[in-house]
Amino acid sequence: MPRMRSKTDLPEKTCVACGRPFAWRKKWARDWDGVKTCSERCKGELRRANRTTGTAADVARA
Ligand SMILES: [Zn+2]
């Protein structure tokens, strides 16, 4: 018996901010490789976290 499949067979990634899997979305079609978070909210969380960590690259950018 074949396994149930989602109707669309989209690629998935794990959000680096919340750790949850998320599926490809059309708005990311241009930059799927660069997408690391599932939502704008997580993107913001990540940015805040990076700021707290204070890597040299972030300091240079700021
Ligand atoms: Zn997330």
C-alpha cells in the first residue's frame, strides 16, 4: 500500500529559529536556498538572536 502523500510534493526545510519544518512557498521561488525561517516573525527572532550573539560579521554590517 503506497504511503499517503501530500497533494503537492514540495521541498521542505527546518526553520532555524523555531526548529519546525516548513514547506516551500511560491513567494520563496526566487530564493529558496536563502530561506532559513518559516515566517517573517521567525526571521525577526533570528535577527534579534544574532544581534545578541554579536558576531563580527553582524557588527561590520551594523
Ligand atoms: Zn520558524
